[in-house]
Amino acid sequence: MDRVIERCCGLDVHKASVTACLRVPGEAGEPHQEIREFAATTPGLLQLRDWLASFGIELVGMEATGVYWKPIYYLLEDDFECWLLNAHHLKNVPGRKTDIKDAEWICQLLEHGLVRPSFVPPKEIRELRNLTRYRKTQVEERTREVQRLEKILQEAGIKLSSVASRVLGASGRVMLDALVEGTTDPEVLAELARGRLRSKLPTLREALQGRFSSHHALMVGKMLAHIDYLDESIAELSTEVERVIAPFSYEVELLDTIPGVNRKLAETIIAEIGVQMSQFPTHRHLASWAGMCPGNDESAGKRRSGKTRKGSKWLRSALVEAAHAASRSKGTHLSAQYARLRGRRGPKKAAVAVGHSILVIAYHILEREVPYEELGEDHFDQRRSNEAYTKRLVRQLERLGHQVALEPLSQPA
């Protein structure tokens, strides 16, 4: 088999060690191979870098193993072309697995051009990704803490959520603080209501008449303090996201023109896929990488499953959230797509399909640097083949037990 890369190295990465196998041209044109093991500490990785440089290595490949590949990749990427390889593409012969053989196998695959690199964003996008992902975890934790707060209030017989639209709104927070401080008189608590909630004072007094003990006060106080901490953390992270994403503010504004995509979702999309779409040859490659398109599972002419592939859960979550927001927009192509698919495929599959459309739109917007152009809710009907649509309707009627005979309407004179 022809050698595509003459000077390459395969790395088998572990938590505490890295096994490296390099192949370079030797005497009489035969490849020369060397294998060494290095510690996964920074001094050990610096030794690995110097060792690779002494052989003039052109390409370094490593398997994506948890987070252990990251310090190695980040240290070597400035001096060598580094490829992160999908573990599914590196299947070796069963029964022949050792660290050395794994490194040799990766090196041989690189040498003969039998693998493709996975997408690894540049440093500034990686930092942005860390921030947006951590912010997402903080938002989710805040949601869980609010749910815990609601449970402890229900346990104490405080039915505030039955009257107030938000337990932690302006009025609700003042009442909860008063409960924690020892005020349990429903008359006094109800008088703390503000705005429209004051029109519900009789109902509010009944809702606030519970069995709120010192134990409940302790629990609610701790939960409110935790929620305040999370609010502060989320605000600080959002400020840092704004600073890091500033060089890509134009791209954020472009993505913000897509129905269902707000600024926060635009930040998440950029953090997950970057702004340089040259990493993906087509929008289909991006959708496949993101796990937002049907998988290939066909044999003997039969398609067994159309289940989507595993991709970035962070990107998928953002796209599905955007899809649900787009479904509530009025007179848009995306809302019409969701409504059309929901009846046939259900709300979950419809949301994934609309999320896929949003990802494709984002790809073309970032590639061409143009804002979103609305096609209108009747775009699908205009593109639809009347003949194919008629056949589909006839098939549906036949499945319901009807016999259909079609006759064209006579044209008016």
C-alpha cells in the first residue's frame, strides 16, 4: 500500500502515560520505526515534543480518549499538524490490543491516509465553548434548585406558586425572605405583594397560610442563597462570554436573524461549530458531525433505522431549543415546517428536523456572511410537486379503506 505521509507519529493516550510510535524514511527507502513511552505530565509531553521534532515529524495522530488527549493536542498543535481521530475509525484486529500495538496501528493508518481528522476548533473558540457550556450547567443547576425550593414550600403548605406566576418574582422573593426571617402571618406576608398580584390578596392570604417551621426557614434560606450565588455566577460568565465573543460579534448578529435564535443561542452555536465553515466541505458534513441528521443503517436493500447519530449534546440542545422557539413564530418557513411534520412524525422528531434546518441555515449564513432571508410559510407548498402530493393523498385514503378515482376538473370557458 502506498505511503501518503512519510513522517508521522501515532499516539496511544492514557491518563498517566503516552505511547508514541513514529515512522520515518530509513535506509534503502524502507520505513524506520521507533516506539517510546512518555509520562502524561507537562515535562513528559515536552520531552515528547522534542523527540518528535528531532525526527522532523509532519503529522501526529491520536485517538479521542475522554479529556486525556487535550493537554497533548494543545501542547503539540503549535509545532506539528495534529489530528484527533474518531475511535470508531480505529478498529484493530481483535485479540491484538496493547498500548504499543495501538500506537503502531494509528501510525500505520496515518501513513497510508486511511483516516480523517475530527473537527477541533481553534483556541479562542475552545475558550468560548468552555464558558458557554459551563454557563449552561449553571442555568440548569439554578432550575433544579428552584424546583427543590418549590418542593419544600409545598411540604410546608405554602401554595405561593398557585397564585403567583413566578415564585422568585419581585413579590415572591420578598415574601420568601420574610418567611426565612420568621414572619409567618399570612396577612403581613400578603401585604408585601406588588403590582398585579395585589388584585389577588384574598387568594394570596389563603395560599400563604401553612405550617412553615424553623426547619423550613433554614432550608429555604440555604436554597435562596444558592440561587443568588448561581445568578451571580451566570451573570459573570455571560460578561466573560461577551468579552471573548467580541471578535465574532458580526457573526452573532447574522445568526440572530434566524427565527428562534436569540443572542445566547447564537453564542452557543458559534462556540460549538466556530465561524470558519471551511472545516466542513458541505452542510451535510456539518449535520452529520453534529448528529442532527438520520444515520445510515441499510442492508440488503432494507433500511433498518433512521436514528440520528451521537453528536454534541450542547449543540443539539441549543438547536432543539431554537426549533421550539421558531415553531411559535408567525408566518415563517420554520414554523410551517414544524407544523407540517408534527402531525405526521410527532413533536420531538419535528423539533429535531427544524433544528437540522436551523443548523443548515447557520452554515450558509456563516459561509456567505449574509443575514437570513425569510422564505415564507407557503414556501414548501410552492415547491411541492402537485402530482406527487396527489399520489400521497390517494395512498392515505386507500390506507383508510377508500377507493379513489380521480377526474380532473373541467376548465372554465
